[in-house]
Amino acid sequence: MAHHRLNAIEQGKGTPLVLLHGFPFDGSIWRDQVERLGQDAHLIAPDMPGFGQSADLEDESKNANMDAYADTLADWLNAKGLDKVVLAGHSMGGYVAFAFARRHPEMLQGLILVSTKAGSDTEAGREGRYKQAAAVEERGAQAVVDAMLPKLFAPATYNDKPELVEQIRAVMLNQDRQGIIAALYAMAGRPDSTPGLSEITVPTLVITGAEDAIIPAPEAEILVSNIKGSKHVPIEAAGHMTMLEQPEAFGDAVSAFLRKL
């Protein structure tokens, strides 16, 4: 895994801020924030293994796990000469960030958790992921688009920003079938990260969309009450894709956090 190359968008100088995308997207969802925040930090938005232009994990799809994503990321950052970063994880990227915090705490300078949660899947949730993986095997990325796209955004976004909805549809449809299946199995099998939250000692920012239908905002309370000194910024008129729905409010929250570091 040490030689795994990840495709990435990079811009700016200063504190390295690594932006991990959610499922089933790629680093391009961060492009606006990379340009917006490039004055404040060295922005790095990789395509996670199996997404965008990055190669699949070395493990077979059904053996994929969050530790493998986290270790691949750590190896790649070390190969770039980056031994200390601020890590931002959106949704599934947050699950990777929890694994990274467990396995590579010495590399963390700060943590930003976006529209994510610490808990593992319920039994029903796991079964749902396995069914979705079977549907992706049969129909490709379209199966995930059909299931997720109607729930990704706040209601106003669908009305006011149809071009954004179409842009994200295109990103989702562009993803590799095996990369999607691997991620579904990794998410289904991920452990409950709640017991480890009290061991996170770096400055932590929690950002949620007030109208997130996929990971409801109350999940943030679990993060904030367990991570000492963490700060919660709820973003109004945003669903699961806060960084795209309300880019200015999102960018302002991250900029303020970086300045305090």
C-alpha cells in the first residue's frame, strides 16, 4: 500500500488541509472550497481509492474496510512529505477520518467532521448496503444515484440550484462500479467509533446541514459531547452537501477554524 498513488486537486500554501469526499463522489466536489480556502492553507482534495481517477484498494471489494482507506491515505501523505495535517471528512470521508484518528493520531493537527456520524450501521443498515452493492453489480452507479440523489440536498436546493443537482448526478455516474461496491462493504463493516471520540485531543470542528436527510443534525451532538473542546457549526438551508449548497458559510466556518489553529 505504501506506493498507492491518489489523484488529487491541490492549491495554496501553509497548513496542509486534506479534504476527504463522501460516497459516492470524488475530490472534485471540493473544487470550489479548494479555490476559496487556498489563501488560508495548502488544500489537498484526493480521490479516495476506487473513486475518480485513483486506483482501487488492493483488497478485493468485499474485504475493503475503513482502516485500509486510512492507511492508504497515511502512506500517500507520508510519501508526499506531509507528516502533520488537518483532516476534513465529509460523510464516508468522516468514517475514514475516524479510522485515521485511531491509527495515525500523530499525523493529526486538527479535525473537521462534515455531515458524518460516529456510530456503526444497524443490522438493517448493513443489509441495505449489501442490497445496494448487488444492485450496483447489476446496474452500475445508476443504482446509487436513484437511491441517494433525492435525499442529498435541502428542498430549496432542488428548486433553486438544479444545475448543482445535475452536476452531482454526473459526478456520481462517473464512479467505478468496483470502487462503489468496495466502499459499501467498508461502510457496512465499519466499527462504532463513539468509544474512541474521547481520545481525540486535536482541535475539532463539526459542520452539519440543518436539513440533512441522510445523517440528521442531532448526530452532531454525539460528536460534540464526546470530543473535548470541539465546536459545532450548523449550516442553515443545507442538506447533506453543505460545502456545495452553502459554500460561503461553509468556507467561513473552515477559515475561522484554521485561523485559530
